[in-house]
Amino acid sequence: MLTLPDDFRPALLPEGDADTPVQWFVFSGGNLLVRPVGDSVELPVASIWPFAKLATARRLCLGSLRGRPCHAAEVETATPPPGMRFESLRALWTRLDEALLGVASHAAQLIEWDRGHQFCGCCGAPTQRRADERARHCAACNSMAYPRLSPVVMVRVVRDGEILLARAPRFAPGVYSVLAGFVEAGETLEQAIHREVLEEVNIQVRNLRYFASQSWPFPHSLMIAFTADYAGGELRADGREIVEAGWFAPDHLPGLPSPMSMAWRLIDDFAAGAG
């Protein structure tokens, strides 16, 4: 999962001494540096920065996993060291240790935040990292920038034993998913679901029930999943956000999203008989 493991301990400052092995999460253009080992991959481990020829744009202390310090770095080149390569987090699903993938997701979001807040959004002055919290501070106007999350609701709607699945224009051909959308300012999660479903497919839902949540670092979303029952309305795709929508029986499902996604978990749970 792209979620921090339970045994990860966040920290702002390096832990251990100069000889303590460090787990490095090295990014270039959003892709993670890995070493292929058979069907899996490994991440670099070294007590000091192990790539003298790779200039870093930024480095961050993340914390520790299983007692080992974890550091993130963003390098200024897309050319990997010999025997290594840069790969997207999506491509590393099932090939990288799940706990490491979760910390890599955390690292990717912090790297993106740190890069995007080098200057104050209020006055334009340079910002500095705080030593006591994960934030960047502007000394000129005293504003603070914290890592942000964009909440996204998604909902599995069921009617008479069938699940509502829909296609957005950006989906690969033949792939359908559950409905989802960003929460607007001032909305509750429940209000966002009712609004999104009505706007996108013209129906009402009831009996909202929380299902699960998932970090989604593309670039900084939190997916919050619910289940619901059909309450009324004639199914009709809006033609903009959704181009096709339909009701599907568990034994006649179309192409589905990646198993790494919360949407897949919702659909798989339905197909297993929980819908």
C-alpha cells in the first residue's frame, strides 16, 4: 500500500551516528532510484550520501523504519548510477517491499511540497525550513507553509446486487471505476459524495458508510472511500467528467483500475460478496 507502515517513526532531524546505515529514497522528476534484483528492486543503503556524482537539489530527514534512519533526496539529473534506474511508484507496486513503498510515497509528497514552497506565496520572499516542525517559514511576513493534502471522496454505489461503475475520458480503453471527486471548501465528506454523484451521473444515494482511506501521492491526495445504496434518479453520464456509466453484476465486471488503488479495493470487496 502507498501508506506509511505502522512501525515508521517520523523525525525532522537525523538519528544515530555518522556510521549508522541510512535508507535513501532518491527521486528525479518524481521517479524513485532503485536497483533491480531479479523480479524485485532494492533501495540504496549507506551511512553517508552514496552518489558523489549526483548533485542534490534538496535532502530531507524522514524518520526511521524498523530502527533504520530514512532520508529523502531529489537529484538534479535523470541519469542513474550504473546498475540502477529511476522508476515511478506505480511501476514499483508489488516489486518493492510494501513498507518501503509506503515510506517512498511519504517521501515523494514531502519532496514535492518542499520544492513548491521555496518562496512565500504571500510576499514572494525566500522561505526556510523549521527545525521544530514540518513547515517552511517566511521571515519577511511570518507566514508558514505546511505539507498539504487534497481530500478525495470515492463511493461504491450498489443497486439490486449490481455496482455502479463509470468511465472518465482519461481512463485507459475499457477501464471503469467507482465515482470520485475532490472535496470542496466548506463541504463535509458526505456532502461531497452527494454532490459528485448527482453532478456526474444524475442519481441520488443513501446509507453512506465509511469503508477505508488511502494515501495517494499523485501528487498529494488522501482517498476516503465510502459505500452507498442507490436512492433514485435516472442514470445519465454528464458527458464531461464521465463519458459512460452503467450497472454491473459481480460476475460481469469490465476492465478495472490498478490493484494498488482504493477503487480496486472497493470493487473487489463488492465482487467478494460484501456489496
